[in-house]
Amino acid sequence: MPQFFLNKRLIILLVSVIVLVGLIGFSLRERDNISWPEQFGKDMIGFGQSLVSKPVNYVGGVFENLKDLQNTYKENEKLKTRLDELVKLETQVRDLKQDNDELRDVLDKKESLTDYNPIQATVIARNPDRWQELLTIDKGEVNGIKSDMAVISSKGLIGKVKSVNKFSSTIELISTNNTKNRISTIIQGEKQDVNGWIEGYDVEKKQILIKKIVNDVKVEKGSKVITSGLGGVFPKGLVVGEVTDVQPDQYGLTQTAYVKPSADFYHLEHVMVIDRDMPPPEEDDEAEGDAQ
């Protein structure tokens, strides 16, 4: 009896294998129509694949979007850095252009200085509380700077040396309200020149005040103003500015001329200190040539 059941199991196993192989062969052959069990099986397999693939694709898309967002953020940071560098570069180019133009003006001005020696200097400090009064330059006693020397920019007169240190100096601008800072000037008229003194600065109008002008002399608007050379501190011919208005004083005895400065007292970087005691280098060279 057991032997029968054993043979029966073997027979069932063989029949099952034969049926399975037959089904496989039947499914692999090319047919236009497939049976409904095959259709059902394939539909179930496709449905299961769709259930698995959609969440997987969604999660994969999320991670891919996060990666793209991260790459976009990094690229944005790089672009911002390059933009900052571009702004810095543009600022440097603008500053260099301004320095170049100003130095060119200084060199042109230097060619006309025949009766004194210019000492070129750079502004290194300004007091915010006294912006219109004082500034500090990088030249001092070792460079031959002395008190009361005139100081000019490429546009015109700006002030004089107030105090001198070993390697730096303090400059007092003519835009200060110090009435003791008197500078002798000449107002160049069409018919005659008029003498006057710089004695103050109008902060509201931002103009120099030239006082002590005699009342019977007509001063025309637009007249150029230069230093007269009187007093021995400021050489003659330094440009001061242009007359914009003339008003009588409160007693009607003298006149006061309002002069728009040629120099810009606010933006100052390169200046020149005027040394009247030393002849220009060109004169020294000519003297040596004559001696030989």
C-alpha cells in the first residue's frame, strides 16, 4: 500500500511537470489571441508593477528635484560671488580712472610751475567733524614740508600747511571759518585788477569770501581770482576761483566778493605743497648745464 502511494506521488509530479512545460511552450508560441488566464495573469502583473513603479518613480523624482535645487543654489552662490567681484572690479576701475585723470591734471599743472617747487602728496586722513577745515597728507618734515606752505590741487588753491610732523602734515583748507587765515588775492578784471583778502567762507553758499575791496571799484561777475603773492607765503598766480556775486558791507565802505572755488574741497586725494625756497628740478639741471 505505501509503495502504491509513493508511485502515485511520483506520477502526479511527472504529470505536473509535463503540464507546466506544455503551458510554457504554449505561452511562448506566437499567437494573435491569448487565452483569458494569460490575460488575467499579465494584467495582474502589470497592475502590481504600476503599484510599485509609481511610488518609486515619485520618490526618485523628489530626490532628483532636490539634487537639481541644490545644484541651482550652488550655481546661484557662484554667480553672486562673481557679481560681487564684478562690482569690486568696476569700483577699482573707476577709482583708478579718477586717480589717473587727477594725476594727469597734476602733471599738467606741474609743467607751469616755474617759480616754485611742487611736492606731491596724498591725503591719508580727514576728520569727519572738521571735514571742510583740516586734512592730513603723507609728507612731512623729512620731505621738506614746512608750516605756512601753500597747498594746491590740480584745480587750484585749497589751503596751507598748519602743522608738520616727521612723516605727515596737517593742512588747513581755505574753506575754514578762521578769519585769521588771510590770503592776498587779485581779482582779474577786463579793465583793471582789484586787490582783496580771503577772510572767511560761506558754508551755506559754499563760496570763499574776499573782503576789503574798495567801494569805488567795480568788480564784475565771472572775474577770475588768483593769489597776489603779497605776504611771502603764497606765490603769485595760484588759481582761487571765479566771482559769482559782489555785495557791499554793512557800513557801505568796502565790498565783499563771493567766489566759487576752482578746487573741490570735498573730494581731495592728490595735492601738491608749494615750496618757494627750493627752485624746481628743471632749473637745477639748467644751472648745471650752464656751469659746464
